Amino acid sequence: MAIIATGGAVRLTGSGLGCPTWPTCTPDSLVPTDELSYHSLIEFGNRLMTGVVGILALVVFVLVWRIRRERRDLFVLSFIVGAGIVAQAIVGGITVWTGLNPFIVGFHYVSSLALVCVTAAFLARMGQPPGPRERAVPAWYAGLTHATSAVLALTIVFGVLTTGSGPHSGDADAGRTGFESELLEHVHAWPGYALLALTLVLVIAAWRLKLPTHGWVLALLAIEVVQVGVGLYQARNGLPVLAVGVHMVLAALAAAAMTLVVLRLKRPMAAPQATADTPAEASAR
């Protein structure tokens, strides 16, 4: 989440090429030099955040290594996070090398958001016992939840395309996708409203049926309500940078909450009860 927030700050302040090279900041210096502007400090701060998160991911991976046989799920998730952060750093470098190509910038955001979902899954599974799982909700509810997650993904994709056609390119000389920005705003809003309606149905059903998803699906609905409000505000006020940044972070929060809702569709299977031996069986042994 911190990487997404600082990455948004880089883009929204026009600091995308504050460090014009990668992996160093300039051809001759790893860190910003006195000749560079404050944009280089913002860009370099985002790069440092990636390093901090990478170290934390490595520590988690080492700790999980000791229990990799008992908790294969946590081991795989921690590996994906660590490898994903390394891949993200490389994608960030490609973004700089291509002069902030809007499609690569968009992919950079989506892949960061995917890592947020993986870390959310890790935190959710960390507090649950290992072993097989069984569905804890009706089949129709599980299907509706997966459909809602697909609509959320569609909303995010159109949101990325909308941003890629808008004014916040990350640098004055960076190109845009060339798509019609105003049209994309409406196309982005349509699945957003459908997402809100579907989530409301999930909340009502979870409350009436007392399903284990009720807490997180309610949190998802709250995030979406705020997100819609921020989206309407920024669209009607010329896309102020702070509102756009909040919109980006809220999208990542919504994806994380949706991940937890999906994981709540199943629960660990109860261990079979051991039956007591009859006196005849005990004597036979």
C-alpha cells in the first residue's frame, strides 16, 4: 500500500523522471545529486520504499522457510510476494527507460495491486489452520461473489485506462494513450456502479443468512461508497492530484477487501472425531 501511495505521489507531482536512469538515479550517481530538483527526491523515495518492502518480504520468507512443510500455503504466498517485488522493481526500471509509457505505467500499478491482494491472502491464512477447506456459503452466493470480483477487476482496468488518457502523466514530456478521456470516465463508472449494487446484494445476503463473509463484505461496501464519492468529486473538479491519489489507494484497499471476502467463502474442514473403543474392542487389542 505504501508503494502504491508513494508511486502515486511520483506520478501526480510530475516526478516520474526525477531520476532519469535506473537502477541508478543518474548515470553517475546512485542517489539524487544537488543538480537535480525535488522531483528526484520524490522518485528516489519511492525506490527506497520498494527496498524496505523487499527486505521485509525476505525476512518473512526466511521465517516461513522453517515451517514450509506444515504451511505450504504460507510458503508459496511469501515466495510470490518476494519474487513479485523484485519483478516490480524491474518493471519500474522499464517504465523509466521507456519515458513513462502509459501502458507500462498502468501495468506497474495493476501488478502492485495484485501484490496487495497476495499479502492480504497471506495475512488471512496466517491466522487459520492448514489443511483442506470446504465451502462455508451457499453455491449461488459463492458464484455471485466471484462475479463481483470480476466486475471489480473490470472497474480497475478501465480506471487504469482512464488515468492513462488523462493529464497526470508523471512528466511533462510523457505520452498519453490517445483514448478519449471523457468517454473512458463514463465507461469506468458503469462497472463501478454495478460493483456497488452487487456488493450491496452480498451484504444483505450475508446478514440475513449469517454468513462468515459479512464483516469483510461490509467493509468492502464502505470502501466502495467512499470510492464512488471520491471519483465523482475528482471528475467534477478537474482531477485534483490529492483526490486522484486517494482514489488509487482506495482501489487497492477494495481489491484487498475483495480478496478477504473470497477467502471467507471457505473454512477449514473439521477434523474427524475419534470414536471411543467399546470394551470388546479394547480387550481384543
